[in-house]
Amino acid sequence: MRSKINLLIFKDFVRSSNFGGFLLFLCVIASLIVANTPLAVPLQNILDGKLGFENSSIHLNYSLSMWINDGLMAIFFLLVGLEIKREIVEGELSSPKKAILPIIAAVGGAVVPALIYIGLNSGSETAGGWGIPMATDIAFALAVISLLDKRVPSSLKIFLAALAIVDDLIAILVIAIFYSSGINYGYLGLAGVGMAILIAMNRFNVKNPYLYLIPGVFIWYFIHHSGIHATIAGVLVAMTLPTNSTDETSTLERLEHALVRPVNLLIIPIFAFANTNITFQKEMIEGLASPLGLGISLGLIFGKPIGIVATSFICSRFGIGQLPEKSGMAHMVGLGMLAGIGFTMSIFISILSFGNPIFIEEAKLSVLVTSTVAGLLGFVILKLSGRSKN
């Protein structure tokens, strides 16, 4: 009698939160392989190919890579914005007591890496990349810590999620303020009109989440032409969706639930595949030891945990906040190391930081290598910290 293959385990894995991280990893590997074969040039030609249309009034004719980085990533930032608002209204950032330590730790984990980078690159052509080591890839970091299951306290996972949310907010502000070009106030004003419409919809309690996306598309267009990076439009739209602190599923939560799988299983993997197609060259490998490479690697591997652990220790010592339940400083070091997985956000800021393609490729390679090391170190440290008692 022929035995049937049990697909239940595979189906459960595909539905799990870990599958997005696994798919992302596969896309990175595939992109690196393609970039170092004869397929590299055809792939780049596809990414450079133009899509869209334009006339005297509308300009929407961009390369495929720009549609990915400015268009698809705006949807990613929409999801990030929804998560931030939900955490502020009803989650781990909903009260000062809950929010104080993740906020301060996230600030410490952003400032210290930036200072390390600035110290190594000040006055050079690569000085503008100081925002690269500030970021944490929430998807990868949470995927790694979830692999540890009960070996770490559940409170530590919640703390990491809250910290990463604040980290994303910091990255969004950095992009909006420091990585945007000259402002066109006419387009910015039109985006403001779109925002006023969305706020009015919130006030009149419009509950269909997809109706908010219609003005959102126009806001994206106006923001894109205003000089502020277009992805910020996603965050602005997210902030207008109504939510609540009750058990009733809100408009915001419905849209968030609808976006989670498309973003994690489609948009982020596409972004990774399109932006990690790095053709290895001798100069790039040497670039890992350049001020640019060292600024990123030291910032993520050392700056992140130092900033997070130091601020957490000071806050807990002076009673400003409490460490996650059943966790100690060893757990915080491991968590700080996982926060050094920059990846998506760091690569995104790398693209915005430099006009020189060589610097962008060197930055991407440094982010990839460093994020891998930080993830492995964080996993080992947390695993050695012992099984939690909860």
C-alpha cells in the first residue's frame, strides 16, 4: 500500500511567521547567485527598464527598480505605520510605563551606531551614510528569536517587537528629515489636502479600510514629487485609519491583517531580490575594512547592543523602567545583537545615502555580512542564556 506524503508540517510552516524570513533568505541567496553569473546583466537591464507613462501633467514613467523602492516599499511602510499606531493605541507603547524602556533603548540603539559611523567617516565622501547602522529589520530579528521558542522569556520577544517598532519610527523620521531632496511646497500642499480628506474620513468613522487607499494613492504621487521620499506617504496614510483599544476588530487592524502576508511573502522578498544583486569585486571585499564598511559593521554589531544594553541598564538601575520579566542582562545583550540585523531598512537607507554606485554596493555588502553575523551571535547568546521558566 502506497503511503501518502503528509503535507501538514509544510502547510503549517508556510502559514507560520518564520516562513517570511525563510523566503527572504532564499531571495537574497538567489539574487547573489544571479548577480555573479552571466544573468547579472539581463537582470540589471530588467530592473533599469522603464514602466509607466507621462505627459505634460503627469509623470509616472520610472524604472522597475524605482517602482519597487518607491512604490512597493510605500506599502511596506504603510504596514509599518499601521503597526506603530496600533502599538501606541493599544499595545506595548500605549502607556508611559510600558513604553518608556523600549523607547529609550531604541533611541540608544540608534544614536550609538550613528556616532560610531560618524566617528569613522566624518569629513569623507561616505559621511552621509550615518543612518545605515541605525536601523533594525523587525522581520528578521523576530524570526530569529522565534526559533528559540521557550529558551527565551516571552516578555523578551514582546520587548524586541516594541523596540523594533520604535526603531522603525526613528528610521522613518531620519529618512523624512535627512534623506529627502529639495521641497516642492505646491505638491506638498496637495498632499496636505489628501491628508485632510483622510482625517475627515476618520472623523466621520468611515470603516472600509480600502477607501482610505484611494486618497492614499494621490498622496503617494504628490509626496513623491514634493521632494520628500515617497515611502513616507505610507506612514502618513496609516496614521489616519481609525482604531480602538477594545477587542472589536478595528478598521486599522483589518487593513493590517490584509497586508501582513502580501508584504512579508511578496513585497519584502521582491525588494531583497532587486537590491541584493551584488556582483562581488575585489574592491568591494576590501571595502568591508574601509571607513564605510567598518562604520556599518561596528555600528550594527557593537553600537546596537551597547546602546540598547547601556540605556536599559541605566533605566532599570534608576527605576525609570523595568527589564522584561524573567530576563537578565545576558538576554539584553543577545536582544541587542539581534537588533543589529539591519537588512531591509539598512539597505533601503544605503540606496538613499549615496550617489556613487560603488558606495551603495559596498554598503549593501557590509549590511548583508554584518546582519548575518549579528543574527548568528544573537541566536547563540540567547540560546546560551538558558531555557526560560515561563
